[in-house]
Amino acid sequence: MTGWDHPATAERYERFNQRHARYRRANDVLVREAALVSGLRVLDFGAGTGRTASAALGRLGRHGSVVCVEPAAAMREAGQRRLRDSRVTWRGALPEEPEAFDRVLAGAVVWQLDPFRESIARLVGLLRHGGALAFDIPALYLGEPDEPGGGDDPLLLDLVARLAEGRPADREGSGLPRAAGARRFTPADVEAALRSADLQPRSWAFRQRLTQTAHARWLTIPVLTDGLLPGVAPVERDRRIARALALVDRKSFKWERWRGWTAWRP
């Protein structure tokens, strides 16, 4: 996760979240599907700047708690500055506390787990019996296409094509070359990994509207476009994305589908 450990990445990730609701909506669904209730002890893995934890705290009451685990120091430090709550503690690595948590959450992060099965098994080892692992992932990362939305660019491909300047893009994803650390696996692979860890999985899905403007702002997060704009400094990357955005239909949007699982430990 070294690509996430850069101040420019943390800054632009937070800038995106302050202006656009993509991850906020995803986190709201995640904590609902995780069946959080007052008093639970929760581990937020790949916590980023604490956006998933923020969504969880509203359901945990005064006596609940969240341990945020974020390996990237730049993201973790931004989260500690942003989320000041006595119920939250931060760590750079997973705790050595077997069967210590009622829930393990992983918002928009499992595509970075490698090896996937072994990583899932390690997270499961932190769960109490009767607890659950809950996570989500954009369906494109599982090879499932999004639905066209509206405007002249209903799949939001024009912006990436202009930035790529003729270089091939990965149409299995968002039109981008694969983001650093992205893994290729299918929903069947996810189900198999969960069952091999003796979990009882339940899958769920939702979709949300992703606008051209939000998509452009998302692309400014350096780690997500390092493959598309290699060696380009963050400020120059911002300029190029702004210039490309001015040449495409800003009213366009697509329907972005997300997949999620809540997997219970009997």
C-alpha cells in the first residue's frame, strides 16, 4: 500500500470526500448491512482517513468502539486529524488479539488484499464467534460492467481516453489501467474464500450515480492514476485532468454498481 502513503494522496482523497458523496453512500450501506448495534467493538481495516469509522460510530452508541487499522502513515495521520473521538483508536498494523471484535469492516479495500484467501482468514481470526466480516467493492473490480447513465458519455470513458492519449486502457475496470495493487478475482472467488474460512456469507449490492465531475475529482487521487499518468507530479496531474474535463460532457453520469458481503462466523 505504499502508493497510498503520500501526503498528496491523502490530501486529494479527503478533498474528494468533502465534495462528493461516493464513499459516504457506500459506507452508509456497509454499516447498515453489517448490522451494527450499540456497544459493539469494531475493527475498521484499511481505514483510510476514517470515513467508514465515522459512519459506524453513529450506530455504536456511547459504549461502542472502533479500532482503525491503516498501514499508510499519510492516510492514518490525516484520519487522526479529521476524526477526533474518544471511541476511536488508530493502528498501523492488525492487532494480535484473536477473537476480539464483534465486527470487522473493510470499506472499498479488499481489492488490495494479496493473497486474498490468506488475508481473509487473518481477518476472520480477529472475529468473535457470532461476529461478522463485512466489506464492499466496486463491481467493476470484479469484472461486472456498470450500467449506462445519461449524457453524451454515459459510461464516463471520454475523460480517461483523453488522458490516455492513445495508450490502451483496461475496459474491465473503469476505463483506467489497473490501479496500483488491484487484484483480479470474481464474486465466485470471494464466496469461496469466505466459505473456506468457515463463514456464512450473504451477498448484497447497491448502485449509485457517479457524475463526470466526481469522476474527474476521483482521478486526481495519485495512486489511482499512476498507471495512466506515470511520473506526472500531482499538481500537473490536476491540471491535465481539469483540461480534459473541459473537453467532455460534464453533464454525463453513469450508474456505478457496488457488491458487498456480510459473512458471519458461527
